Amino acid sequence: MNETPAPALRERLLGAPLPPVLLAATHGAPVDLSALAAPRTVIYCYPRTSEPGKPAPTGWDAIPGARGCTPQACAFRDHHHELAELRARVFGLSTQPTSYQQEMATRLRLPFPVLSDEHFAFTDALGLPTFEVDGMRLLERLTLIARGGRIEEVFHPVPQPGRNAEDVVDWLRSHPLAGQGRPRPGESPDR
């Protein structure tokens, strides 16, 4: 695991601009998170989801924060409507290839894109924490909330991945956007 203490990571990332990097997405065209028009962007970063029927990497269960990727994705799926009402656009992000992410997004019925940082352009530009297992470099679990292309909140560590989406909803409710009402029914949060 990365040796950066959580408070130092948070302090370094708060206010940082999202890097202008095109990331392959499970829902269509590549996405540049720095250029989104959404009032707020939620990016939950996770190490990896296991492939059905295949064992987890050696020692996976002993790595703090490694388990919980599927429950985290499902929680963001289940809270997607609330997040949209709070004018936040959601993205999952890992270093797995888009081909695998597409299978996972379909299997879990995710209503938002999952982005692939397979070449670590986004991860390295922000200095996000990573770890290695079985020869794979993976992201530590963390969630970023951005507004106007800048990071305004960092959740790291994420000790309960299945509760992360609820924590994000709570934070967004306690930090409402000034001068912006709720979206009208049927209105996209990225308008």
C-alpha cells in the first residue's frame, strides 16, 4: 500500500484540478473528467472487481481495503437516483481494461460509466495511492468529489465500501450547491 497518510493525501488533493486525460468508458465515448459540465462529479476509485469463477489474487483478503469493490459499485448503483437529484454525475474508475469493466457494468446493471485508467494517466497525474499484488498495480480505494473541475472532497480510506455511496450522499446534502435548485424530473444532472 502507498505510504501517504490519509490526512496528507486529502490535504494535497483538496482544490487540485482534475487532469485533462481521456479515459475509456463502458458507456460510449472516452471521458475527460476535467471537462464535464456537471455541477458535481463523483469518482469512486476501486482496486479491481474479480472475474466470476476465478480466484482472487494471492493474499487479497489480507490487503486492507482490497475487498468490497462489488458492494461499492452496487451501492452507487442503488443510490444513483439520489446522487442525480443532488446534481452529481457518478463514475467508477479502476485500472482494469474496459473490456472487463464492460462485462462487470452489464452484470451489475450499473447506470453510470466505469472508466479505465489502464495506463495510469489519471492516477499518476493526481498521485493517487496504489499498491501491487500478483504483479498488478492497482488503485487504493478512494472517492473524489469534484466541482468545476477541482477536487472539493476526498474519502480515503473507505473502510466500509458498501456504505461509501451513502456517505457521499450525506456529504452532498450537507454541502449544497449555492444558487442551484434540484433538477427537474427527467433533467440530467450534467446539464
